[in-house]
Amino acid sequence: MDFNSVSLARQVDFVFRQLEGELKDATAGTVLIHIRNNSVGKFGLRHHPIETKDGMIEVSGKGLTQSQVQAFRQMAIEALKYRKDWTHGEILYDFSVKPSTNSWSASVLYESNYNMATWNSRYVPNAKPQQLLREFS
């Protein structure tokens, strides 16, 4: 898939489809997506929790169902509407399933990243504020 010619929404859809097997039955975790030039660079899933008691792994409650994974994917795509004016960064989707009700919740965290190396050519050392305003206008 050539991500340079595909919208970010379609790329996020692709990411969630790739992670679907891992998301099914996951009780909590974070889907992370690294973005560079409005293209997904890498993505993954941090699973948690794996609980132990007396050195034995305990099986936690039920995780996300197939329909909840689909709803999660749709929510992730819809949440892109709130990302404004940045092309480099990370998107983190934290989720958890409440075992007692088998309902789920998620939150979205956007992190924009900027690289000063690309701005060095516009930086004018010892410039007066008026010069800087003209330079960056």
C-alpha cells in the first residue's frame, strides 16, 4: 500500500484492520500510530494488563468483541476530525473493557512533533524582533 497517496483516515482504517486479531479479546491497552508527513510510519499495540498472583498468571475478564473492535476502529477514524494543522507526531488510542458490564471505553491523545533542523534555514541569529516578524510573515 502506497501511504503517500492515501488519506490518513484510510491509513488508520488499515492499521486497525491489521491489529484486529490482537485487539479481539484484549482487555486494555494502547494503539499507537506514528505519523510523518501525514503518513503512517509505524503502528502497534501495547497490551496491558497481564496480572499475576503468587507468580501465576491470572486470566482477566473478557476483552473486546468483534463488534466492539469495529466500533473502536470507527471511533478512531472519526476522532481524526479533531486533529488540527500538524503532519508529524503520534496518535495514542487508550482503551479498556469493564469486565462486569462488558462495556468499553477509549480516549485519544494527539502529540504533534516538530523538527528544528528543518527550521534552521529560517532562523536569523541576533535578529531584532521586527526583522523576525518580517522573516516569518
